[in-house]
Amino acid sequence: MPPKSGHQRVKQLGYDGDDLYYDDDYSDEGGGDGLSPEDKEQMRQGTIQVKAALASSISVSDAEIQEALWHYYYDIDKSVTYLKSKSAKVEEKKSSGKLDILIFGLKKLFPYPIPRQSSYKHVAVSAAEFFNDTPWLNVPIHRRGEIIVEPLYPRGGLLGGSSKPSKLAALAAARKRKQREDGVASVPDNADTSHDKEPDRAVALLDRLSLKDRAKEKAPPSLGSSEQPEELSKKKPRQTRYPVRRKKSPSPPPVQRREEPSGPIPEPSAAIEIPDLRAPPSTFAAAMIGANRMEPQPRPLRGSMFSLPYIHNGWFTNANAFAGPSPDDIVMNAQAKGQKSKKVPSKQVNGGKSTNKLTESVSSLTIEEAPKVKSKNLNVLQEFEKSNMKKTASFVVIGHVDHGKSTLMGRLLYDLKVIDQRSVDKLRKEAETIGKSSFALAWVMDQTSEERSRGVTVDIATNYFETEKTRFTILDAPGHQDFIPNMIAGASQADFAVLVIDAGTNSFESGLKGQTKEHALLVRSMGVQRLVIAVNKMDTISWSKARYDEISQQMTAFLTAASFSPKNLAFIPCAGLTGDNIIRPPPDGTIPGNWYSGPTLVEALDASEPAKRALSLPLRLTVADVFRGGVMNPLSVSGRLDAGSLQVGDTVLAMPANETATIKGIEVEGEPVDWAVAGQITTLHLADIDAVHLRLGDIVCSPAAPIKNVKSFQAKILAFEHVVPMSVDVFRGRMNAPAKVTKLVAVLSKQSGEVEKKRPRIVQPGSVARVVVEMEREMPLDSGTRIVLRADGATVAAGLLESV
Ligand SMILES: Nc1nc2c(ncn2[C@@H]2O[C@H](COP(=O)(O)OP(=O)(O)OP(=O)(O)O)[C@@H](O)[C@H]2O)c(=O)[nH]1
């Protein structure tokens, strides 16, 4: 029977399949013994002859004989030689108590006792088990593996090899012959002398020569020598159905391998000069390991061993590359030191005992501070009085979506020649190309592409114009309910409001249910007292007096109910699209029966009394925008100066970040100025502050009288919807923060403000109440600040902070 395949044998050992080394030397092509009748006959006769040759000198099974015959192509002599030497070796091992163990060619590296499970020489070992206690990069020398480069062509052995002896073998044979002739003690020959054929001895000698250190070990003869009968080698390939060998033989020939000395590994002999071909460590490796470790190290102990670089030196395990500061750390530490002790001469930094030149030189580097912005130290209030400045006023334009706010303001600016004909013609053309020609004037205010393509104002648009008496700032607010927060931001900067109402059929009514009502209530809650009501699109109702009267009456009733004083309400009929009654009365014949002879819109605006300026109060500027004001002004903010005054060179405090900044420059209405006072919408160019410390809605204040960051407050509110303890968003200017109404303190009288009911469970819409609000994060708030409470996209209430 031919030998079993490696697979079968491994299975017999009963190891875990994952851990096994599968000897994949065979492929079973055909199964069974697969011998042709001629093979069978040859095998039968060969077996008989080998048995006869061996006689009873050794005990071998038929299977072993047949295996040998198979590998030696039925060569009787070689088979006999092989079987004898095999038997002799097994006997020798038995007597010395050793078992030849083969583990992936890693002989002597396996530290554990290997069970004698069978007489097979291959023992499968788990790689995980083998490396179990092996630390990374610190493999003990006795555990290190080696890669043995096998010759490209098989050595002499069962595989056969060359059909004639190599030159070396022939030389060895000749030398041996000479030694015998000279009577010199020959190298012990393990081969059976009964088959003392010259070529066999030569090959055996060759084996010993190639394994010098095995001389003492009585190596088995190299079986299957390169010597093969010519006729056998010329045999046509067999059509075998035996397992076909692929690479190497598992058995019976022993795999040639390097023997390791069992004791400590000897140092290479000094007499043998072996050139060190290793490249020196790279710069990186040198940096990691340390320059002082760069002296020549002993070369690896075994020249044929491939191992990790530097591992022999123990550098990696001993060197702690990160123990000291990195070059970057050295520089940064030095810079930090240098900053902390800017005024200290560099000599004193190290107490004159500089140990690190790099540290010293870096710490001595100081960056000259840019010259501070010079303040003119003006008395701003005196300057303001002296300036005889035209009165200024800002108004927010509010009203339901599409009621004509932007168009009205565009027309106003156009008629006042703030924008020229050419610009308007250009806008008309552009609007026509996208089929929105009626929006051309609105585009004077709506300048973003989104606003223009959608025909809807999104954010507050600011513009300026002046009349004989007043300089006005327009804050055009979006009418859409989605942009109420932006409207709130605009309203927080306004002295009064212009409420635009579409007089068209049903438009007024739908607006009264929508943002006409909400906007009016919001601005009132935010402190706006005066309203100019522009009853717009009068052209669409042919200037109907009845309709105008109807709208005026309803609105007066509603607004007075919302705490507006009738004397602060002015109704102006107009048509923004045609420009009638904006800056001049409509042409004759426009108004049927000339029933209106009152002021134009601009006259009504001019008649408004500006709110008192809080000049003497501490500085407060609500940031409505943060932007890059140009090459020289990398950080600028704009917003209404609610209180106080400021000038170039002042130091201000940004809250809630609590960071100071220097005012480099001031602009009012696009013009650079030296100072600004309360009531003006101002741009500040700032220095000495990082942009991360400034956000929309922040407060710029005086470091001497800073605003407080607060987390909870009590407020007097007007309820737009039912108010209960609930989650809300608190809006103040551009700022908003999530919060909770935690306590309903009382319901108050609308007229007197006295407590009507303590601790109500609910506040009805339209009622005035006192509530406690707690925020998730701190916001800079003063008593008297106007706030709005919104929830789920709707305004719940608006009011005034009573205490913080
Ligand atoms: N007939 C007529 N149409 C007008 C008048 N004023 C505005 N419109 C039209 O009404 C539409 C909306 O005008 P906008 O000025 O965009 O309205 P708005 O209130 O600013 O809209 P939002 O800002 O988005 O709330 C445009 O088609 C205008 O041409 C007017 O006096 N007469």
C-alpha cells in the first residue's frame, strides 16, 4: 500500500484543525492505489527482491518497502540502502531517547515539551501557542525564527535530483578513495557496507560535508542520491494515480535543516572576518533610538538569519524615544516661557545658566507689539452736541408677506434719488429675464440671489436716506413667518416701525390673521411705540375711500388694544409700485374725488419724534453682524448702539465671551467717523480679539460697566398664546437661547400692572403676566431688556426683563 497522505496523518494526531500544519505535499488524483497493472507487477517483484536483500537484518513492513520502491522508481539497491539507514537511525534515536522533531523548520525554538503522539516526525504546533508569551520586538534570542532559503532544485534525496554526481560529489568521492588508499582514517560511513557502491558513498560524504556540524551526529546517509540509473531517469512519466508530490517530501527522507547548538550561541570566530553588510540606521531610526546608540553593534549571530533591524542590540526595548521633549515641544515651551516673561531680559529667563541654547535663543525672541490704536481722547458727548447733527431715526418695515414692503422702500429710495435711474433700469431688466418684473423695485432692498429668485425677503436689509430734517436708517424686515427671528433682530434696532398693509381684497384680512397682527404685537412688546401704517397697493382698489376707512378703523381698534396710543398711529394711503403718495401726492385724477389730502409717507416719517438717546448710560451695542471689514479690518461688527458712546482707541468688552478688544475704526452709515453715540447703527473695526469670541446677538460693552451673563430672569410678558410652564426659546436681538418658563408668578392688570391673580396655572392669550424663565446657557442681559419667547416656530409671548 502506498503511504497515507499528510492530511490523513495529521488527522490521526487529533490536533485542532486550526492549529495544524497541513502538509500539502500531495494531491489525491484518482483515489485508491491507482497503480497500473505494470506498476503493480513491478511493485510486487520489487517487494520480493528488497525483502530478500534485507533478509532478516531489519524488520520493515511491506508498506515501507513499497514506499521506498515507489520513490526510487523500483530501484532495488537504493530502496534497500534507504531502508537500512532509516532503520539504523531510528534505532540510534531510540537508544538516545530523542525524537526528531520538525516544526516548520524552527528547530529548537519550541520551548514546550512535545508529546510523543506517534512515531511520525512531523508535529503540528499552534502558532498562537508558540508565540503565546513572546513580547513584540523583544523576542528572546532562543525563540527567534529563521528563514532557511531552500535551494531552487531539490537536493539529493528521495526526490532524486541530478542523474549523475555533481563535481563536488565526484571530488569528495575521489578524496575519500585517496584517503582509503593512503590509510587515513576515513569519515565514518553509515551506509550499509553490503551496498558499498562508490556513488552512494560519495553522496553520503557530500551530505556530511554540507552539514558540517552534523558530523558528530552520525547523520543518515543522504538517501536517494543524485545517482540514478540512466534508464530510470529516461523513463517516460508514469501515469500515476498515486498522490502526486508537489514540493517536498514529508517522509521518509529527513528534511535538511540547520542544527542549532544547544548551549549558548558561540561568538563568531575572530579569525573569520565577515564583512558587515548592514546599512547604517536611517536618520529616523537614529532619532528614535538616539544618536549615542549609533556605535557599531555586533552583527547578527547567524549570517543566514533574517531578523528585524536593530533587534539584536536591544535598542528598541531599552530606548524610550518619547521620554524627553520632542523638538517641537522644546520650541513651544520656550515660546511660552518667552511670552510669560516678555519684560524679563532673556538672560534672566534661565538665571544666566542656560543649559539649552535653543531654548534660550527662542525665548529671547519677542514679537514687537503692533502700535496700539491711538485714541484722540475726545469728550464724545460734547462733540455730539457741537456737531449739530441732523436728527437720526431708524425704522423697521414690517407687515405680512408680499404686502409690498420692499417695493415701497425701493420706490422711496428711487424717488429720493438714493439710487439712480440706471440701477433701477438694470434691476428691471434682470427681473424681466426671470419673469419677475414687478419685483424690480423690491430688488433695491432684496439683494441676495435667494431673495431675488424666491421673491421673498429673508434677512434684514439696511439702507439709508435723509430728508431735510432727518437721517433715516431703513431696516426692511422679512414678512414670511419663517423669518420672524430676523424680524425680531430688525425690530430690536428700530426707533419706530412702518407697518405695510395690502389694501387689496382679502389681502388685508389674511394679513390681520397672520404677520400683520404678529409683527405689530412683537414690535410693541419690544418697546416700539410709534407706528406709521402704510395702506399700500391703493391702485389695486382704485383708491377706494371706503376700503381705506375700513382698514383704518379695524387697525386702530386692534393696535390700541395692543397698547399703542392712538396719537402714535399715522395711516398713509399709498401705492409703492406706482409711487403714489410716497414722496409726493398722487397726480390729479388718481384719487377719485380727491378724498385724501393728508401727508405723504415721507412727511409722516419726518414727523416722527425720534426716541431719546440713552447717551449717559453704560455702553451697550447689540451685535447684528460679524464680518470681515476689508484687508485692513479682518474683524468687524455692526449693530445699533443702544446706550452710551464710544470712540476710536477705546477698549471694549465682548459678552458673553468676556473678551476685550480695541476699536480700530468706526463707521456710521458707511462713512468713517471718530466717535458714535446711542441711537446710531454703527460698524466697529476691532483689533486684539479673535473672531471666535464674537457672535450675532453678543453685546459689546464697557469693561468698566459690563453687562452680566445671566441664566435666569423674571419678566413681564404679553401672552400671544397660552403660556404654561413650558420649553421656549428666548430671543433678544440676534441672540436666542433654549430656556424654560419655570414659574407663573402672577397675572397682571393691563392698565395698572397690578397683580390680579397669583400663581396662575395658565396665562391666557392677550393677558399680561409675570413669569420666571431659566435658560440652558448664560446670556448677557440687563434689566429693562426686551425679549421674545417663541416655541415651535410661533411667538408665545414678548416682554420686558424686570430683574436678573
Ligand atoms: N399693484 C401693486 N402691486 C404692488 C405694490 N407694491 C408691491 N406690489 C407687488 O407686490 C408683490 C410683493 O412685493 P414685495 O415688495 O416683494 O412684498 P414684501 O412685503 O416686501 O414681501 P416680503 O418682504 O417677502 O414679505 C410684488 O409683485 C410687487 O410688485 C403696489 O403698490 N401696487
